[in-house]
Amino acid sequence: MTLHLKSISFLNEKYPETENYPFNLPIFHQTRRLTFDTPVTFFIGENGSGKSTLLEALSHACGIHIWRAAGNTRCRHNPFEELFYKYLRPEWSAGPVPGSFFGSDIFKDFTSFLDDWATTDPGYLKYFGGKSLVTQSHGQSMMSFFRNRYQVKGLYLMDEPETALSPRSQLELLDVLNTNSQAGHAQFIIVTHSPILMAFDGATIYNFDRSPIRPIAYEQTEHYQIYKNFLLDRKNHQK
């Protein structure tokens, strides 16, 4: 089992300010370090808890490019989010490794970039299943990307990959994670709301709903408990 990224440290004492997001979140002041002891790690928590913001900052801190189209930004720009990565310190096992950042909201940007590259060099497509990702459904193109890209040694960051995946495809993604992490070349850090994905056997689950950020057992997550209670008594949950 290869763990490329051993930990990240938060340089709390060097934060430039404390009034604006994400520097105003208590979890980023009260958490000093996150360790990565398993090949698959999940970040979970409510919207706005900081998990996706940390994942993007971690991508920048690790030198992993985010393929986002120019102009694809929110209405209100927050420059402090872009600074966050400067206050994270990655610790590697044997030096930095390449990798990729997957975000469900920007994946179409990447597929367009890939199609543009393939017009001059069709060989690019062989790394992603051999055919254009644009011509496939959103879910199919995502699974083609996962199956092929993650065969390469690297650190893989994923932001809510379940968004366009059916439950069956989520189970297929679990198999992709298992195959490539067990092969010893791939390490995954994943933001998710999916109780199917976070059920990955042996994964570390970090909970962002309590401060500081700490591991939580799968059965103790709110996601598991809500889905379990609903399925056991779905009629009463609809009253």
C-alpha cells in the first residue's frame, strides 16, 4: 500500500485575517493537522462546512491543476479562498507525485479541453477510454474518466463524484477505488454526501461538522443514519 501524501498541516498562526471565509471557520483554526493513513479518505459534512474549499486548496498546495474554463466563476468573488492553499503544508512520503482534481461542476470544462487537444493529437483520448468524453452522457463520461485516469500513479482529489452517478455507477466507482488503491499506485481524497461511497471498506472518514476535524465511524455518520432510518420506515418519514 502506497500513501503518497502523509499529512497536511494548517499554518493557523500565519492566517492573514479572521473575518472572511474560509479563514473565519473555527475548524481551520482548531485543526492543526490531518493525517492520511489509508489509501482512501473522505471529507464529509454539511454544505458550507469547508470540505470542498479545503480540497481545492489542497490541490493547489500539491501542485495539481484544476481544469476550469476562463470566466467560470461565481457572481461574488472571494479572493481569500484563493489564498488558503498558502497556509497548508503537505507532507509527502517520497516527494510530490502527479495527480488530478475532479469536480462534478467543472468536469464538462475538462471534457471540452480534451476534445480540443484531440483535434491535433487524437492520442490524448487513449488515456480516457479511446473516445471523446463529450459524446457520452455525463455519467458515462465520468466513469470512463475514472476507469482510465486512475490507473496511473498519483494523488486523486474528487469533489462530489456521485452527483451524476446512479447507485449502480457508484458501486462501480467503489470497485475502481478498490482496484487502484489496492494496486498500490493511487491515493484518493474525496468530498462526498454519498453513503454508498463512504462505505468503502477501510477508508478514513473526516467529519467537518465538528471542530476540530476528526475521524468518524461510518455507522455514526448522519448520512448513514438518515438513509438507514428512512429505508426502515419510509412511510412515516413522508408524513
